[in-house]
Amino acid sequence: MKRFRCQELVELATAYVDRELDEPARLGFEDHMAECLPCARYVDQFRMTVHALGHLPFDEPPATLSEHTRSTLLAAFRATRPKPPESPDRDTTPPERPATHPGWQTTHAHPPALHSDRPAAQSD
Amino acid sequence: MMSGMPDREETIVGLPTDDAVVAALRAGDEAMFAAMLDTWSQGMLRLARSYVSTSDSAEEVVQDTWLAVIRGIDAFEGRSSLKTWVYRILVNTAMKRGARESRTVPWSSAFDGDGGSPHDGARFRDADAPFPGSWKEVPAAWPAPEGEILASEVRTEIAAALAALPARQRTVITLRDIEGCTSEEVCEILEISPANQRVLLHRARSAVRDRLEEYFETARRSA
Ligand SMILES: [Zn+2]
């Protein structure tokens, strides 16, 4: 088990709350916190901060795209990707699924890859 | 399709798998494109806003990103997730725009502008003092109820702390803690190493925590 000074422990707070410490480091971290009120308090406040960031309400504008931009983009989509005439009309309502996180909810069809796609728009 | 619904942002619309979405877009399925727009644009605007100086600029960045997606979807090979691919286009578009507005320094200049560790020295005893590396002063306790931290004044403090961060820290903390991306996704989007990602995130979180500490301290003294 690793032993930490307070200053070292504070520098590892992100790795700890994100569960990225290896086992000896995590045990040393928790052992230190059990005996050190300032560090326990610091880590608790650090956690509260991260929690608060994840639960910020965003009621300030711009909440979303303006209607103008939205219709511009839909028109651009129609112009660039005309629908083949033979395909039948689809239900316009996308399937609903419960979301675990409001911002990041697509199913990952592929595991994270070492070499990822280059976006086409990235010309320089 | 959902225009005119006042609660469009509250409508949680899940998207099917990347493969299904990409196939639909390539086939000209406008409903699928609209669903993507409505599901992702809000988070994209928040991220874009961290690079550019006005909400109008942010909206233009997001619009340009979607236009690039429409044009480039045939080139998507599925080696990263679709969202990572879209967000990488967004970050590149936003950085170019931000550079024109001189709001941001180029990402490639790495960590020059990010300052030192937030806890260097000051709070801890020197190496030659008794108990080196331990706290000089115990951090003050914060108001206990969890609800307190989401009070509107606190949210204002958090927003100010985020706005004051160097651009790269702001991007990483926005993606990780506000948008809920994994560290792997952030590394892919920003093309940085896991170690760099963690350093940037830690500095950003520390700065936000320190801001709240100052706020609660001031509030206690004036109480
Ligand atoms: Zn300690």
C-alpha cells in the first residue's frame, strides 16, 4: 500500500473520484483519508463539485438551435441527400429509448478504436 | 417534425445504433437527421460557446459542423463512434473560429498557457517544515445539504469559474463533467493522451472547487 502526503493526495483527487487509481494507490488514498480530516473534507468537496457540474441546469439561452438555423439545416440535408423516390414513407417519430445521460446517449456500435476516423471537414 | 413543441429540449429522444443512423442519413432520411439535430445540438452549442465569444458565433459553429456532417457522412468509417466523429468536426470548426476571434490559442501549443498545478505550495507545509506536504490550514466545511450547492448563486459561481478557465481545460471539463463523455471519448475528440486529459481535467475541477471555496468563505464571513 502506498503512503501519501496531503499535497500528493490532493493532486490525485481526479484519478481517485474517477476510479483510475490502481489498487495499492487506492488503498493508500483511502487509508490517508480515514486519518486526515482536511484531506477527507477536500475530497468530499471535490466530489460535490464534480456532481454539481453534472447537474447544472441550463436554462440560459441558447438552449438549442434557433428555428431558423434548424430549418436551414434540414433544407441543406434535403438538397444534399435527396431521398430516393422508391423508398416508402417512414414514420417520422424516431424510436424512443430511455437515456442514461442527457448529453451522451448514442449506442456505441463499435468499441473504441486506436485509429479513429478523420473527419472530412478537417482540411488543415 | 417537432418544431413548435415548446418543450423540445425536455423531450428525450434516443437514437438507434450508429450503423442504423449512418445508413438512414446516407439514404436521405430527414426524420433521422432532425432527431440527431434535436438530440445533440444543445450539448454542441455549450461546447462551441467555450471557444467563441458570442452565442451567435456558437450557433454558426454548430451550423457549419452539421453542414460538414451532411457532406461528409459518406466518409465516416465507423472506427470511432458517430458522436466522437461529429464532436471532432465541431472542435476543429470551433477552434478555427475561436482563433479568428483571438479567443483561444491553438490547441497544438499544448500546455503553455495552462499555468501550474493549482495547489503548488501555498496550502501545504514546505519541505523543511515539520510535517512537510501537509495542510497549513484545514479547508473550511461547506454548507451541508446537497441541495445548497445547486442554489442559483452557486451555479453563477460555477459558470464564472468555467468561463475563467484556459480554453483546453474548459473544453475537457465541459466534455467530461457536463456532457458526460468518457475519458476515452475526450482523448479521441481532442486527440490528446490520457495523461494530458487527466491533468487538464484535474486543473479545471480544482479551479472550480477553489472558486466555490472562496464563495462559501465570503458568504460565511458576511453572514
Ligand atoms: Zn491529508
